[in-house]
Amino acid sequence: MKVTVVGAGAVGASCAEYIAIKNFAEEIVLVDIKEGFAEGKAMDLMQTASLNGFDSNIVGATNDYSKTAGSDVAVITSGIPRKPGMTREELIGINAGIVKDVATKLIAESPNVIIIVVSNPMDTMAYLAHKATGLSKNRIIGMGGALDSARFKFRLAEAIGCPQSDVSAMVIGGHSDTGMVPLIEKAVVNSVPVSEFLSEEKMAEVVEATKVGGATLTKLLGTSAWYAPGAAVSELVKAIALDSKKVFPCSALLEGEYGLSDISIGVPCVIGKGGIEKVLEIELSDAEKAKLVDSAEGVAAVNALL
């Protein structure tokens, strides 16, 4: 498998690193507009191969998309990151132009590529990628839900005092501080509802901490996080590479599912070699449905700014 990562900053480099360490990709191409930057990151990462035990070949390219030709999967991380106090939505003006340009160049070199969008505002950028390329709905995946769900599991395990590996939980809806819908009613610890471990008040605290998870890190770090986003991307790419049919909440273009159409938003999806192979319509409570509709309205309002 050949994987391209556009944007060699902290998030892009983290994506490339985790993909390499998991050792399922033959080649990883890092692309950046800054002269020599991607080449330097690729060389640095390659010098860890004997230490981390991977055989993937990582190469860098300065704005040369010919080196991405034949990519099976491409990850778009390029764009400006959040700064403290910024919302993801405030990035739309600059990042929309970047994502549209990058997606078009990727398709020109790799007509069969599956695109994973990381750039913020992520749901709107995934929607824009659909509109700019005309690709089928299965071939553009917005990463946000996989990351948000990992943060949700972290917060639940922290509150309960159990291993994260015991926690099963999911976040749907928009990848924004106000749009996320952590499905606390469905969260379990080895099939036991989290309500058996946490009070209503504590569950509400976990939900709110999850929704502002990105903003919390941005305030602490001074910029967007990169380790967890990189790990989330690597798991999506791995599911495609191995055709594992794993279920992740991802931003998918909906055509009537959940009563929503012409919008990309986080819902549970089966991920395999075809990309989004199925959108799963799980049963939601009335409260969860209402929150998803509210989230979709928020995403649609941002889409209208394109």
C-alpha cells in the first residue's frame, strides 16, 4: 500500500510515524509547501526504522504531487492549525482553498485514491472535498469521530478508574466543541453500562470534557494536538489497508441516513478496502436524535460560508 500525507507539520508527521510503526504500508509520501521540510521530516523518520522495527519507506516532497502517483490512501492535514481561543470554524477561509487545491491535485495523480480529511473545520472540509472532486461518498472520510471517540474513552476511563481497553464508547455529530454528541447512554465497560460506575453529574462532566477536548489541548499546547490525531488517522488507514471492516465514527456524506442529506457529519461507519463501506444507522434515543439534528444544523451553517 502507498499512502500520501499532505502537510508535514506536527499532525502530518505524527500520521506518517504511526502508519510506519504499524508496518502495513510499503511507501509513505510526505508532501509540504515549505522547501525541504517534508524531505527533512521523512529523513528523520527513516532514521528511526531500525529502532522502531518498521520496513515502510518514507519519502518527502516539496509541493511535488507527481511523487504521490498511485497512492491508495491520501491524508489531508494541510492548513493552519488552531491557536488558543480560536474555534475550528474560524479556520474556514484559509483552509477551504488549501483543501480544495490539494484534493484536486491528489485525484489528478491517483484517480482511485481514498481521501481522509483532517483539516479543520473537518466536517465542512470533508464536504468541500466531495464537492471539489465529485468522488463517490465512500472515498472521502472525515477523521474527527475516531479522534473524538478516543478522547471520550480516555475521559471515561479516567473517571471510572479502569483501563481504556475495557471501555467501548462513541462520539457522533460534528467535530466541534458544540457539535459533538458523545453517546454516554451507550457507553460500556466490558458490556456494563457506565451508569453503573458514574453518577449522572459525573457522566455530564465527562461529556463536557470530551466536547472541549481539542480546545483544552490547544490552550495547554498553544496549538492543535498531534499525537492522538495521528494515531486516529493511522487506525483508519490500517483498516483500509487490511480490509478489516472495523467500525469507526467518521464524517461521511449522508444521503438520507439519520434523516440527513447533503451534509458530511460523524456517524458510525464500516471501514474497509473500499473506504466507507457502510454507514450504520444505529438506534438513537429521542435526546440523541435531537442533539444530532442540532449538530447538523451547526455544520450546515458553516458549510454555507463556503
